[in-house]
Amino acid sequence: MNPYIYPGIIDIKTLSIKNNISIEKIEQTIITHYNITLNDLYSKSRVKIYKEPRQICMYLIRKFVLGMTYDKIAKHYNKNHATVIWACKRIKGYLEVDKEFIKDYKILESKLIDL
């Protein structure tokens, strides 16, 4: 259903492609899985234990939440759109070659879909 044809019927922030996956569900799944806080996820830290979950979050939002452009995701995390583009490319690259990362990602994705 196109939100521009049916205004007011669809909340673009929470609508998703599969199983009603929202930004909030994605973030909650990520922080629980990686044992970090929401503040850690939104922080400006470049430390891998915070940066990687944040990048995965951006990738999952882009993949599952309709209407979330790079710019909207960037504003949500107080980042630059180029940061989101880079994060999505990086995660996609890992998903092509890193078997451990793929396994971890599939666990995350299944948790999201099962929620």
C-alpha cells in the first residue's frame, strides 16, 4: 500500500516490509544481542563494540523499514548520510565473505522476524 496514495492510513516510521519490523524492534534486538545500551548505539564512539552494532542497525533499518532513506537514517542517528551509505556497504560486504559474521547476522535476522 502506497502511503502517498493513502495518507493518514500508514505510519511510515513503523511500517515494514516483513512482519511489522520497526526501528524500535531493530534497535532493541541489537542492544540485547550485543549487550550494549541504547545510549551506546546512539553514541559517537568509533570503538568496534559500539560501531559495528550501530552499522548493523542502520543496514537492517534500510532493509526492513519502508520509507527510510539514507538521509532519514542519518538524522535518526545524528550522523551524515555518507556514514549510513558506508555502513550499509560495509555490512553488505561482510555478508558476502565473512562466515562468522553471516552466522551472527542470520541469528539477528531470525530474532527480528520471530518477535
